Amino acid sequence: MNSNKIIHKPPCIAQFNNKTTHFRNLTCKDTLCFPIALVGQKKGSINSWKQCHNEKWKTPVGEARESKSPLETAIREFYHAFNAKEIEKLKQLLSDEFVYQDFLFYTPFHDQEAINLWRNLMEAMGPNIKIEIDRVSVDNLMVTVFWHLVWNKRKIPFTNGCRFFWFKEVEGEWLISKITGLEELPLKPGELVLNVLRTIRTLMDTYPAVASGLLDTHAFQDGSTSGRSP
């Protein structure tokens, strides 16, 4: 045999005759096949071996190798504490001068006001209603969370929501500085919203001076200054 000859195909072991053949009678073949090709076996047995071999390389969905960001970890701790009604744990996740704004209410809640609101909400939810996270999206220091309510692990219709969390670093820890919430309403206003918008637009166009005064008052309350007349 020429010592310079390169063998491109790896050898494999083939079992001829049937499955009772002793291993000392196995023959080595220069071809591509299974690591042990059971020539005498039925096709179903070979397929079963292939399926078992492939299963070793599958990764369960719940065992993703990607590590969560510290912000996402803080979000999940927040909702875990909320569902467990652990007020003190929630306080540890919030920064000083924390602000919670929910568009179901006219004005934002600051610090202890937000805690009091959440305490009332926990009481209203009772022991069986929980918040379940659908998706978490991290973008720099802002995290978007989509969620819904469940009762005994069953989804409650028309309870989808979205919250935006803003973080800031305080002494090496990521704390929540602001939350803005949007919730789905069980009652769907639909045409009513359009009619109200038309009415408001008509009144503002008809009485611009009054409209400007009202807008200035509202802007003063929520801290906005855009569009105000000098």
C-alpha cells in the first residue's frame, strides 16, 4: 500500500447476517454509514436508533442558554413580589423619587402614593388573580413588559396590559425610577371615543381662548410645557 495515499472516507463497522452474529465476525467497510450499521435489522429498528440519536442534541425550550439581563431579572422580581403581595420587596426595587403613571388615572403617583395604590390593587385582586408576563423587551435603560391577568392560571379576557419601566443605576444596583402603564379596558368605547373627539375638537375650534386656558392648566399639572403660549 502506498503510504502517501489519503483515505477520504472514514471506515465503519457493518453487521451482516442478523443481530445474533458475534462481534468477532463484524466486518470493517470503507464507506459512509451509521457508526454501527445493522444491515440485518429491520428498517423500523434503524429509524428508532436514529430518533434516539437525534434526541440527544435537542435542547428543551425552558433551558435556553441565553442569560437574562439584570434589568429583565429585576422586572421578573418585581412581578413575583407583586403577585406574592410582598410590599417591602417592591420597595427595595424602586429608586428614590419613583413615579408611577397609569393612564387609567388623571395624575401620576409618587413614591408612597404608588405603594398605596398597589396595596389597594392587590386587595382587589384577591388570592387567586395574578399577573402573568407574556413578553419582556429590553432597550437600553427602558424595559417593555406585555402581560395579562389570570385566575387560577386561566387567562381572564380583556385584561391585556403593557408597562414601560425606566431604570437608573444607584450604588451598583439597577432600580426602577418610573413606570408607565397601559391597560386594556373591558368596555370597548369604539364609536364613543370618535364622537367625544369630534365634540372636543369642535369646542376647541369654536372657543380657542378657553381651550388655551384649559390646556395651560393641564400642562401645569403634568409638567408639560410644549405648545404653551408665552
